[in-house]
Amino acid sequence: MTTRALQDGETEGRAPLPPEPSGATSTRPAPAKSRSKLPLILGLLVLLGGAWTFKTVSYARTHESTDNATIDGHVLPVLAKVGGFVTAVKVGENDRVQAGATLVTIDDREYTVRLAQAEADFAAASASAGGRGNGTGQAQAMVATASAQSAVQSANIDAARAQVVKADADLARYAELAAKNIISQQQLDAAKAQVAATRAQLVAVQRQEAAAGANVAGMQAGVRLAEARLGAARAARENAALQLSFTNITSPTSGSVSRKLVEIGQLVNAGQTLMNIASDTGLFVTANFKETQLATLRVGQGVALNVDAYDGAKIEGAVESISAATGARFTLLPPDNASGNFTKVVQRVPVRIRITKGLGADRPLRIGLSVMVHVSTK
């Protein structure tokens, strides 16, 4: 077989190769045009990464953030002020109530009897004081009478003293006349007897005046005693009325009932917690910032808050106050770094944030919900 025959596609011992069909593409790889786009994509990614980094760093320099924050509010305990059996519970768990609404009533029969007894005691004390609430009754009238009698005795003393002076003068004259034998000894003795009698009368009148004064003092003491008894009876009556009013337990504020702990027929004691009322006004946020974040925090700075319960919905607020102590100082067992081994732990300081813009009535804020806090420090 010649060389030309081999060149024409013939091979020794093998069939000739089939001709390539018309229009078939070549199996050789085409030039990689996509390689020219790779630098563009990498550059775009670097640009986006740089922009994100710049934005993050700039935001971090002008904001302090923490997720250690919750919505706070006023949860007021409802206490029984008097003891007794519960006769009615007018609310249920999570019910909304208005301030002053009746929540629980306690059996008031015992307290009604106590009030009736106190009113009877007050009436008796008022009668003993002359039937007047101010205590100026018969006792003070008797004091006035005794004072008048004392004044009369004082006048009698003056008259008796005048009689003594006159008797002394008469005796002196009678003594001169007797020395000249103008009058008899009998007349002189009579003058002396008159002096003694007037002096004895003066002493008697003085004693009567002293007795009248003592009587006045006694009457005045009686008046004070009557006034004291009347005041005690009045106070007892008012206290009994107050105790009776405590059998009707009302809500201290508007809000929702939380943790109801009382049932009808239960015996409760004074001071026992019956339920709690979570106030729906005056809500705020307590955010616990690290101590390393406090340098730029100031009262009045604006705050953006995201509520976890509503998919991060945004509300607005402002820094109201910064605690003077770390939260660890108010725990049941505060840390004592002076004993044992010391491990430094970053402390957190509570910051109170006033809510200035909420979410509306359809998405109410509830005490205890978690929030993300961003304080603008610029």
C-alpha cells in the first residue's frame, strides 16, 4: 500500500474513518470569555464589603447597643388590709380593670358589729360630756359654777379682812379708853373678843376659798377627762368604719390582673397578697449596658428600640436616667471581691429609657418583653 493511500484515509488492517458530518461543532474548547468578568465580580464584592465595614464601624462609633434589655413597668400587689373569709372575687386572670374597681370582697359582718359598738361608745362618751361633740357640756358648766363660787369666796375674804382691820382699830381705841378708866374692862374684853371672832371668820373664809379653788381644779380635770374619753371614742368609731371599708378591696391603678391568688371562700389574713395589677401606663425600658459602654451615654440621648415580640418592630425613646450602682449590687448575694480568688467580670449598669413612641393599640407593649436597644451618642 502506497503512502498516498494512507494519506487518503486508508489504514493497513483497519477500516477507514467515517467522514465528519456537515455542520458538526468541533470538540476543542473555546476561548474562556468568562475569565474577563472575574476581576469585575471580585472588585464589586470588595467594594460592597468595604461599604458594609465602613457603615458598621461608623455606626458603632456613634451608637451603643445591647440586647440585654426588657420592657418594665409598675406591677402593684393587691393586699388584704383585714382578715376574713372571701365572699366574692369579681375579676379573673388577665382581666383589664380600672382604678378604683372592686376586685375582692371579704365577709363584713364582724366589722359591722365592731362599728356599731364603737358608735355606741361614742354616744355614751358624748352624753357624759354634755351631749356636745366638742366636750363642752355639763362638765364645763359645773366648772363655771365652781369658778363663780370661788369668786364669791374671794369677795368674802376681802370683807373678812376689812372686819379684822375694823376690829383691830376698835380694840386700840378701847384700850386707850380703858387706860383712862373711861370704859369698863368688860367693854375692852368685848373688843378683844370681836377681834378674835373676825380673825377666825377670815380664816374660815380663806379655807372656803381654797376648797372652792380645789373644786374648780377638780372640775377642770373632769372636763379634760371627758374630752379625752370623747376623743378616744371618736377615734375608735373612725377606725371601726375604716376597718369595715377595707372589706371592699379595690384596684390601686388601671391595668391587667396578673397572678390571681385568691378564691371565693378562702380565709385571708391582713397583709396577704391576693393578686397583682400590671399597670398599662408609665411603661419604660431597662437596658443593662456594660460598664465599658457608659463613657458616651448621657441623659436625654435618643434611643431606637426593636421589639422582639413584633419581629423587631421599631419604637422610640430617650435615656431617662443611669443607675448609680451596678445590677450586681442589688442581688441576693452581692459579690465580695475581697475574699477568695478574684475573677474580673465586666459589670452591667441599668439604664432607664423613657418610651416616647409606641406601636399602637393593636400591638401593645407588655412588661417583660425583650428589646434591642440602640442609643445614639453623637
